[in-house]
Amino acid sequence: MKLQFTLALTALVSLYSATTLAAGDAAKGKVLYGVCAACHGANGEGQEALNAPKLAGQQDWYVVRQLQNFKAGIRGANPKDTNGMTMAPMAQTLPNEQAIADVAAFIKTLK
Ligand code: HEC
């Protein structure tokens, strides 16, 4: 019983890490980042005038989660959240989980 629980837990944990940390291709992510650069800056430095935060130095798993949340309408869906509502349609330019992983992998390379 205990072993089965441990196995189930292990499977769950590996499934979870697989979905959150899908291997991203930074080269493909660089192409996708072209859209993002307009607001977040070519080096991910951010632009306060556009309310777009710095992305350089941010952890990839956090970037992935925020992009998933924007895409799913968990973040940036409230009309009072003006800045979030600016970002939400941008997350829609990333067609799937692989694209999210790719762009996050590229952002990780920004210093
Ligand atoms: C039109 C301008 C604009 C573009 C283009 C844009 N963003 Fe954003 N982004 C924003 C704004 C504004 C915020 C801040 C949202 C908030 O305050 O909640 C933001 C927030 C984010 C966040 C959350 C940061 C955090 O610390 O929580 C991530 C990640 C992000 N953007 C990634 C991207 C990526 C990747 C792209 C390209 C696919 C992109 N953005 C394109 C304006 C933009």
C-alpha cells in the first residue's frame, strides 16, 4: 500500500515536472520573442512606460506559469487589470505549450 502510494506520487511528480519544464528550444523561442521585444525590450530589460516588466533573469518555470495563466484567462482577464489585459492577448500569440517552453528557454538566456 505504502509502495503503491510512493509509486503513484513519483509518477505524479514526474508528470508534473514534465509539463511544467517541457524542454524549450531557445533558438525557436528567439523568433517568438520578436513580438515580446516591442514591450519587454530586446534584452528583456522591461519598459516602465509600457508597464512591461523586466523578464531577464526571471526563472523559466515562473515565466511558463505566467504565460499559461495569461493564455487560460486566469491572469489578465479582469477589466480592472489593465496591464494584465495588455499582456493576455500577447500570450495568445504562443500557439501551444511547446511555444511557451521555447520562449521561456530564450528568456532564460537574457542577462
Ligand atoms: C503590448 C505590450 C506587450 C507585449 C508585446 C508583450 N507583453 Fe508581456 N507584459 C506586458 C505587460 C504590460 C505586462 C504586465 C502585466 C501585469 O502588470 O500584470 C506583461 C507581463 C508579462 C509577464 C509576467 C511577468 C511577471 O513577472 O509576472 C510575462 C512572463 C510576459 N509578459 C511575457 C511576454 C512574452 C513571452 C511576450 C511575447 C510573446 C510578451 N510578454 C509580449 C506587455 C506586453
